[in-house]
Amino acid sequence: NDFMDKVVADTLKGRVPIMKDVEGAEDAGAGRLDAKEQKAEDQKAAAMHDTVLVSYTNINSDDYQVAYRIDKYTTVDQLHRDACSYWGCSHGDYVLCRTTPKEEVEALWSSDDKMGGRRREKLQIEGGSSEAILDATEKSQLHLVSWPDLETFVLKRKQLKDLEAKILQDLQARDTGPNTIKTLKHGQGFAANEVVLEPHIEAMRQWPGVYQMLKKHKSKAQRDQKWTRVRFSDLMALILLIGLSILVHSLRSQHGSWELRNGVVETLGVGLPQGPLQKQMMSFNKIELYDDIWEWFNGLFLSELYDGDSTLRQFYKPVGYMRIRQQIANRKDCADRVIPFNLKRRCYFIEVNDDTQDKETMRPERKGVVDTFMSAAANSGRMATPDPFVWQPASAKSFSMYGYMQNRYDGSGFSIVYNTSASTGKQVAADLAFIKEAWVKPQTRMLIAEVTFANYNLGGYVSANFLLEISPSGAVKPDMDIKSFTVYHSYWAAVAEAVDIVRWFLVIGYMFLLRIYSRTRAKMAKGKTRFSYVMSLSGLTDVVIAGLFVAIQVIFLKDDPPKPESLTAFYTFLSFAHDLETLSIMEAVFILTCLLRLSSFARLNTTVYGFYKVFSRSVVNFGYFACIFIPVLCGVGAMAHALWSPYIELFSTYTLTLMSVMLAIYQPFEAIEEMYQHGGGWTLPFLVYFVLVIGLFMVNMFLAITVHAFWEVELLEADDATLKEWSHDQWLDWALWAPVYGKLTGRKPGASRIRGFTVAEEDDGSSSSGSGSDEER
């Protein structure tokens, strides 16, 4: 550098003659008194700071810093106003503080005297006096702190002082000194302890949103290759389990179940034209009033069930017994109200359950009808037990039916039982008069007819249950619960039981015990807790798979019901039919969960892994947005229920209202004309609010969240094309157990966990057998 300076100086002197005179003048005055004074002034100036670092202290977040050029004339007030202007904060709300070498905080002015204190002082004193605000022997740094955060700032500095000894040791190990610039970032107090961010992240500091997103995300060098957590053995075990489960599900599924059920629904539920005039009888689905019940019983029910030439009996055979059962509401105290004495009536409960049912023995008042009922012959087809006038509790094998007006009805009540031979039809027809006039009462809340059919062509049975809910107003709500089932085990059912043994080993032995054990060990090796894998999404999915399988086996291992043809008393097969249906549904859910788990293994591909990151980021924001969406949706539902519940069935209950509102997001309201007719002027404002708030804004916010999450993933997770490729050696390392890979290739295991295209090193024999590597894979 000196050589180059001399060459340049000589060249300038040769071409610019005046520079020779300047040099001579400088040499001539070198020994003069003014030259010595100028040299002393230069030494004083060198002892002063020319810059100061101002830290904008944001408690519980990052410090923001900016350096200012200063001279001997710069005052505290000038620096304070410039710093507040830079960060856009009020200079009256913030104070400049300095820290002493002992980590003591000194505010340069008090909150009571915001215009006094040391605001008018200069930052430095000529000669570098220690009494100056900026000591020439220390690093020049000040902190801009808000008045409310000043006490917290002081407290944190005191806490840092207790850790000073340890921090100084760390600094000495890094060849740094105690005069390192002090900040609050990371709560350590020294810039040397701060994590150095990548340059492109620091460049985004002035845009806080992008900066925070990039800062919280790990760099590509630090990022774990999550797709390498997919083990080849897990993949093969899951594919085998899915294949076996699909096989079991198909072997146990009842073929023709839709045809088996639909034949009963169309004949007893809907009905066919009867007689020479092809008159349509009252169908079960059209029952709305009390008298409609008896029109259906005397018409379609009797003709199809007990007429030997009926359409139903041509394809189905009634087996076992038929039961008619009712539940009666008990009497209750009437609400206080001013009613004339001659108009008062008894009050009864609206719903029937174990506490509100009338369980007392019935005493019918219609003596003539009762005598006719009781005089029936012993071989009439009506069973002597149970007694129609005595309340019967629910049996252990009974199944609670779910209704519309009431959530559920158990198997208790008053019952009349008949056999299902065609000759019994006359007795049933005669007894219907007694049932209508003397047995069923105004306080009856539930009436049900239960019967079982066999279809030997399709090789199955049908449990038919016709529920009639009778409200205190006389309105009736019909509901059919018709389930198909089979009680005989075929050859293919035995094959499914054998396959279940293999599934037990795969699910419980491998997926649950071995996999969770190995993944838990891998997590603990990384310093995480033993429950970290079980509480992760992958671990919870494995637990759900095991739990579903155990639940399936518990249902399957239940005792079989009796054969319908061998019954000597009424037996309801509804519970067994529901168990078979639940078993089929749970098998399907089990397969679905396994397929979802298999799809998670597709993150072996980095593009698919990116889609999973989009999903995970979206779901988190969906949860936050749901805090807005769900209350608004419930408010819309409450408004719709208040407007139209008395007039439109789709809004008659809160459940139906919410279902109707949610479906209306993607399709128009089904009863729009009725809504307009009964809305009383509220229909148009309701629809405008619903379309603008729910349809246009809130629903599209879910799409906007997904698009934003996709942009974030594209920004943060994109990798170079070379990192997406694996060599043949890496594929072998991933697919084989470590000992097998080592013996087959003679290389060290672990190539699949190295980023990018690579080949493993030769095994020199010093490495272990590789069991640990296999666990990591």
C-alpha cells in the first residue's frame, strides 16, 4: 500500500506542479507551534466516537438497530428526535438510555421532566472524558425504550448481570471481549451470542411480515429431511395391511343388501296400487295425523304382511313374531296458569324416558272392546305373553331407536305380540279396534311395529321397524328403521377370520408396538420426550389405526343371535343388524385411515411433501378463522330458525336449520318460495346478508388462506432440483435394513439421509452393524 501511495504521489507531482509547493510548505512548517497544536487536536478527535449504535428495544421480540454518524457537536436531543423519526414513534413516549459496564440502566431524563435532564448535553466531551454520555473507552451504544417498558428493560438487565460470568467465559472461548455490543435479543445480552441470520433474511428486516416468516423457518442447511423418515418396511407393511383389509371387507359384506332392504321399503313403506281400481293405499311415509296411523295398519300393513298372495309374501317370508309396542307419558303437574276450573285438563310429559314413562298396569275403560279382545281363542295367533296391560322393561338385546321429536326410545313399554302366519291376519284386524280405542291413549308418545323377514333367494334377513312418534298436538312423524343382516356363516367368512389373524400381527405387533417403540426411541435420541411421537399427527394416526382394529374385533366377537326360524318368543334383531352395519362402517373407516396414512408416506416425494406443508399451514389458520366463521354461521342459523321454524320442516329444529344453512352455501335453499311466503319481509335482508357475508366473503377466505399457505411453502420449502434426486445407492440404503445394505454393497449405511445426489463411502469395518442407522431410517 505504501509503495502504491508513493508511486501515485510522484506521478501527481510530476504532472501537477502546484503539489510540489504544497509539499514544501508542509515540510517548512513542520516544526512550527501551530502545527504541533493541530496534531494535538487530531489526537483528541481520534479519542472521540464518530458513530453511535441506537437499539430500538422491543420487549419480548427482536431489537432493531441503526448506526448514526456523530461529531463533537451532536446533542442527545438531536439523536433522540432522529431515532424516533426513523422508527415512526413519538419522541414524547420514548427515552434514550445507556448501560454502564455493570449492566445498570440509566435513563438520560426522567418521565416527569421530559424536556430537561441531559437532553441538551452533547453526546461527547472533547478529550474523551468519562463523564460524557458516551465514554470513549467503551462501545458507543444507546437504547431507545418506551416509558411503559422501562422497568421491564431494567429488570432484564439485572437478570443478565447474574449470568455475566458464564457469558464472559463463552465470549473468551470465541476470542471476544467484555466490551461486545450489548442487546436484549435472545435474552443473552451480547451480540456475540445472537444467532446470525442469513443475509437474504436480514435484507427483509424492513418488511416485518416476510422477515418474521423467514426468520422462524429453518434454513435449508438446518432443515431435516422429513421424507427420509418414511421407512421401506413401514410402507410395505401398510400396503399389505390395506390389501388384507379390503379383502376382509369384501368377504364380510352382504351382497345384495340394497335389494334386500328395498323390497320391504317399497311394499310396506311406500305401497303399491291395490284392487281392481288400482287404488293407492295410505303409505307409511305419508302418515301425518293420528287417524292416518290406523288407515295404514288396516290397509297396507295388514294386506302385505298377512295376505298370502301379497307382493311382499311372494318374495319374503315373515319369520319369528310381530310386536306392536307403545310408550305412554306419565302425568305431571301443570304449569301455573289462570284457567277456568271447568276447562282444566290433566297434563302429561312431552317426552318418554325411564323417568317420565307411565309404568302402572293399564285399566282400559271401554269394557265392550276389552271383552272382545280378551275373548280371543288361544290359537288365534296372539301370544299370551307378554301381558298387553303390564309394562315391560327393555331387554338386554333390545336396541334404542333414534327419533325426530325425541332423540331416542328404548325397548321398554306395553307390548302385544303375534305370530307371523297368514291365518293370524284376521285376529290382528279384529284387535286393531281395541288397540285404537282402548289400548293407545292420547298420552301415547311412541307406537312401533316390529317384524323380521327372510329372503332365501338373496340369502339374508330384514329387521323392519316402523316407528310412529305422536306429539301432544296429534301430529305424527313416521320413521322406518329397516336393516338387512345374516346369521349364517359362509366359507368366505371363515377365510376372513383367518386373514384377521395376520392383521392382528400387522396392526398390534408391527404398526402399534414395534413402530411406535422405534419411532419413540428415535425421538428421544434427538432430545425430545418419550411421548413426542405419540402426540404427533403420525403417532396419533397409528394409535387410531390400532384402536379401530381392536374395536372391530370386539364387535365381531360378540355372540351370534338365535336363528329366526327357531324362535319361540319375540326377539328383535335390530341390535344385531346395527352391529353388522357398524362393523362394515368401521372396516371402511379403518381402510380410509390406513389409506390416509399411506398418502402421508408419499411425502417421500418433495413435491408431495410441499402439499402436506400447505395443508398443515392452512389448517392452523383455518382454526383461527373459525373463531369468526362459526359464530357468524350459528347466528345465521338462529335467525333462520326464529323466522321459519313454525312453517318449514327444514328449519323446525336447530340441527336441521344448521344443516340447511350449511348446504345453502353451495346450493340454493330448497324452500325459497315458502321462506318468502312466511318471512314477513325478512327474507330478502336475510338472503342479502347470507350471500354477502357467508357466500362471498367468509367461504372464499378459506380459499385465500390456502393460496397464501401455498405461496409461503413455495417461498420457504422450494429445493434445488439436484436435491430431489437420489442415486441408486441411496435408494438401496432406504429400502434395505442397515446390516443387509452393508453386506450387499460393502458401504456404510446412511446415504439416504444425505441431502442431494450422493454415493456412500466404502465401509472400512470400523462402523457398527448398523442397527442404529436402521432405527433412524
